[in-house]
Amino acid sequence: MLTMMLRRTARKTPQGLLWALGLLLCIGAHAARLQLKKETLACRAQSQALAEQGAVVADAASQFSALNELKGQDVAKFKQGLSRLADSKRQVYEAGMALQEEKRLLEKQLELLTTFLMVDMPANRIHRMRGEESVESFPIAGVRAAAGPVRSPDVLQIASKERFAHPERGEFIEKDGQLQWNPPQVGTSVRSNALGEYVIFAGPSVILHGPSSKSADHEAFAHYCLGLSAVAARKLYAGSFIGMKILFKPGLASLPLSTPAAAPVVPVAAAVRPSPKNR
């Protein structure tokens, strides 16, 4: 039906008009083709530009990914370095503490090796010596032998110490192949009354102690006595240790075997001068 209508229209329309209309249609089609080609070229250019930008973005993304990976590795190394630094600081601290402990022990050993007590009988003083220096100095009433003849060497070592003199010494007894310990008993005796407090035993006959509670028991207990005051006995007890040497100047051999309580001390050479802080 459409074809018939076109044919009828063509028969009625002049031929020149048809040619003009056809020419216009061809020109319009050509113009549309040129416009489409132009737009196609523009789209191709945009597509190419987008492809180039995509490649640049991909390169940048790969670079960022590599940088992120390197950053992660650096962070891991930094954390590992921090842990190692903490371990190193801990080891240095432990080594420093060990060195300080060793230094303290060595200083203590040096003190034990160089510290001793010296009884200066001519000056009636007892010195706590460290090397050749008098660290502390205390007056004594004099060295005398109580309750009969006793003998002792001139250089002794502290064998034991008692804060309060026991009524009797504890002893070990071997019975049926077993070693039994009999502790000191509680109470009073001639020994505890004679020695009192802050008792330092140096050998079988030399005993350093504070004032006795009963002078009669003290005179009846055989030992060399220095006549220490309570303050001197307390400080010597605190500043001495078992194994410390006690040196007598000029020596116990210069004393008689039996000396009354008020017997004078035999004078000899000059005494050790104490340090200014002990005067």
C-alpha cells in the first residue's frame, strides 16, 4: 500500500521537484555520514586518551603497590629492630646488675680481707682497722686475765658470736653413729652473768663482751677481758664477723699469767693514732 501511495505521489509531483528532493536527501545523508565520522574519530581519540590514562593509572597503582610492600617490609624490620633493641637493653641492664653485684661482692671480700681488730694495750683502746687506717676506735679498761692463768696467741680469729651470753655453750654429741645437737639452755648461769651481751669469742680464752651483770661471776670466769663499754661492745658486735682477725699489740705474752682485777697494763710503744672522725 505504501508503494502504491508513493507511485501516485510521484505521478502527481513534478520531476524537477523529485530530483531536488533526492538531492537534498543525498546531501543530508552525506552530512550525517560526515558528522558520524567526526564523532567517531572524536570517540576514538577519547578512547585512546582514556587507554593511555588507564596505562598511567595502572603504572601508578603498581608503583603504589610496590611502595606499600616496601613500607610493610620496613615496618616489619622496624618492629624487629625494636624487639632486638629491647632485648639488647635488657641484656645490658642484666649485665650491669651482674657487674654491680660482682663489684659489691668483691668490695665485701676486700673489706673482709683487710678489716681486723687491733687491741692497743698501751693506749687502752681497741681499733677496727681497714688496712692501715683506723675506721673506729673505742676505749677499753685494759687487758687483764681473770680467774687464774690463761694463755693465748697474739693473733686470733673470731670463732663465734652471741647476742646474749647463753647459760652454756651448745654442743654436738655423736651417739649410736648419729650426730646430735644439744642447743643452749634457757636461764642464767655464771657464764651468762659473767659475759652479759654482745659477746665475741676469739679462741678459748679471749672474749670481748659488754658489761657483766654480776661482777663476782665475771671474776670467777677464766678469760682475757678488755673491759668494753656497752656502746663499744654493741658497735664491735655489729661491725665484726666470724673469721675476722684480732691483733694484740704488743702481745698477750707480755701480761702475767694471773692478774688481779685492778692490775695495771704493761706499757710499751706508742699507740695507733685514730682517724679524725674517731677522736
